[in-house]
Amino acid sequence: MSRGKGKRLSAEFKARVALEAAKGAKTTSEIASEYQVHPTQISQWKRQLLDGVPDLFRSSKAQQEPSSEALTGPLYEEIGRLKMELEWLQKKSQSLNKGKRHG
């Protein structure tokens, strides 16, 4: 009944099998035979599916929107870089202006 030792199954495959088990139209043994997966494994995937379902409906807006730190961090870094460039350009400009006056 196994698909072979060490073979990794895709998340899509596991989800399909777990969903089929959760529907209850077939027994776990029937599903195991159809997909060549051990019934215990199917039960574990089904449990993972059912345990994870509430997370799908939890504050999805909060999960999608980045935090204010994630938004402002790169902006503050850019401000710092620009300030340093401005200071460098001001110093360079002053040294060029001094050179022209003395020359």
C-alpha cells in the first residue's frame, strides 16, 4: 500500500487525499487503496486539514498587510543613505568652490 520509502508527496496531493477523507463519501481504507497511501497517513493528513481550517478564516487582512515596521524600515534606511549622500555632496561642493576662489 505504500508509494515507496523516501518518496515525497506534494502538498497538493496530500490536500486532495485529506479533503476526500474529510468529505466522508469513502472509507479511509477505500481512499488508501485508491491513492496507494497508508490509512494512518490519511488520518493524519485529515487531522491536519481540519485543524488548519480555522486559520483560513482568521484575520486574513492582518496576515496580508505588512506591519508598519516592515513598511517604514526600508524608508528610514533610504533617508539615511540620502542624508549621507547630501552631506558628501555639500562637502565636495564646498571644497570645489574653495578651489575656484583660490585659483
